[in-house]
Amino acid sequence: MKSIFDPYYTKKSANRRTGLGLAAVQDIVKSHGGFIKVKTAIDQGSQFQVFLPADPSSSNSIASPIALLHGQQELILIVDDEPEICQIMKLSLESCGYRTLVANNGIDAIALLAEHRDILVCAVVDLMMPEMDGWTAIPLLQRLQPQLPVIAITGDIVNELNLEQLCVQGKLLKPFSTQEILMLLQAVLSKVG
């Protein structure tokens, strides 16, 4: 129980795990001013209760940091091979005023960029993917659309340290919070806008 919300903590088998699910859910809930209660019993399962404010404006007259970072329906390309991470980023960004497209590898990302190049404003690309990783995909995306800002994400500290060779406008180390990605998106988009 003490570790279930820790990033990368999981009891699943190696081929089915990310260890980011509950950590990401907790981060999203906290970013909206809520909290989670957990009840569990051996051989009976677990129950998660998510509590969110009914009307955030009535509980706090000052706008939350998340509210100040909302987008204006800009279209963001999310590229990650883990469906759970894509889904969490998609939900987080869309709940904060962005629109999203999702690709699970670099090849799909290039196809989506070719189709939506006039309206995409930023790509958020994972560096480690089995089919055309971010190290390969980012330069190709930049060649196709030189003015498209790219944010690189990685769960590997070594990769994070070696990012100087990629011409990216931002970088995030997994796990990151909704507030972190929103702040970086706002900073990146304000430079190109």
C-alpha cells in the first residue's frame, strides 16, 4: 500500500507493466484539486475512490496553476508506444484545452504529420519505442516540418542527458506531471506564436 502510487512500481509481469498508471492518475486527480482513497483486502480486491471538487471555482477564488496553463484548442501530436501513457496524456491535454492526435511509433507519427502539417503546433515524442524510436523519428519530423516544435520525453536518465544532439525545444523525464507538460507546452508555444 505504501508504494502503489510510486512511479514505476508494479506487480504485473514484465511484458504487461509500465508502473505509471496509478502515479499518473493520482497526479491528474491532484492537479484538479482532488484526492484518492484506497481500500484493499487480500482475496477481495481493491476499491479506489476518486474525490474531485464539484465546482473548482467555488472552492478557490484564485485560479489554479493548471487553469492558467490551458490551451486554446491547439493540436498536439503525442507519440509513445505505450497505449496507457498515450491515453493519460491525451486525457490530460484535452481536459486542459488542447486537441490531440496519437501515434504509437515514429512511422505513424510521420503519416499523421503529413496529413495534418498545416494545423499541428507541437509534437511530444517518446525516445524509446520499438518501431522507429524518437531518436530516428524526431529528425524526420523536423525535416518534413522544420518549424514544428518538438518535446522529447524519456524514462531513461541517460537519454535525457544525451538530448543535446537532437534539436528539440523541450524535454521531459518520465514520470512527469500534468502541470509540467502544460508549463513546457506553454513555454514552447509562446516562443513560436
